[in-house]
Amino acid sequence: MKKAILTLLFHAAVFAASAQDTGQGFGPGQSKIFPDKVIEMLVPLLFLFLLLNMLVAVLKYRAEMRLKEKMVDKGISEEALVEIFGTAIAMQRMQPLKWFLFAAANGLALVLLHFSRYWLAGQSGYLAMGLVLLFNAAAFYVYYRLISKKA
């Protein structure tokens, strides 16, 4: 046990010592994982996505509320309303899990990009973007599998 701890300690010391010197000069254009063009393209698209997502969520909420009011006015029983809108409530309860998986996947991808930034520095930014998208796809697949088991 003592030998394993000392070995890990020595490996960590070597890693920490070599992590201090990159052998490259520092400059704003060096060691970029995502090129400026990718960022310039993704920021407006992200803003547009968030704006449209908010608009769709508000319109969906208003349409559901209007539908519920009409159904209550027509005298539909409460059991039928619970049966119709019960799945929507169950899906709303799973939203925090979806966003947790999404954030965790982005965090894992960014940690992996951080540790491989010198290898990716000479590559195009599309490789890093593909890695982030791959982690997000895996997170949404896990979410889909969890949702399909619940339903």
C-alpha cells in the first residue's frame, strides 16, 4: 500500500512539474480550442435557440391553460383531466434531471477538453465542438432511456 501511494505521489509530482512549462510562449492567439469563427457563429445561434425555446414554452403553457379552461367549462370530469394532463405533469418533474444531465455532460466535455487542450491546439475547433455535442447526445440518450422506462 505504501509503495502504491508513493508511486502515485511521484507521478502527481512529475505531472505537476511538467504542467507548469508548456514550451510555448503565451499569446492570445495560442492554445485556442475553439477558434474565434466558431464562437462568433455559436453565440448568435445559442441566443436564437434560447429565445425561440422561451417563446415556445410560453405559447405552450398558454395553450394548455386555455384548453384546461375550456374542458372545465364543458363539464369534463376531474379524473379525465388528470388522465389527459397527467403525463405533462410527470414530464415536468423530469426537467431538472434533463438539465442536470445536460450540464454534467457539458462539464465533462469541458474537463476533457481542458486536459487535451495542447493536443487540440493545432486542430480545428470543430473537433472540440464535436466532442461537446457527442457528450450532449449521450446525456440526452440517457434521459430518453430514463423517460421511456418511466412511461
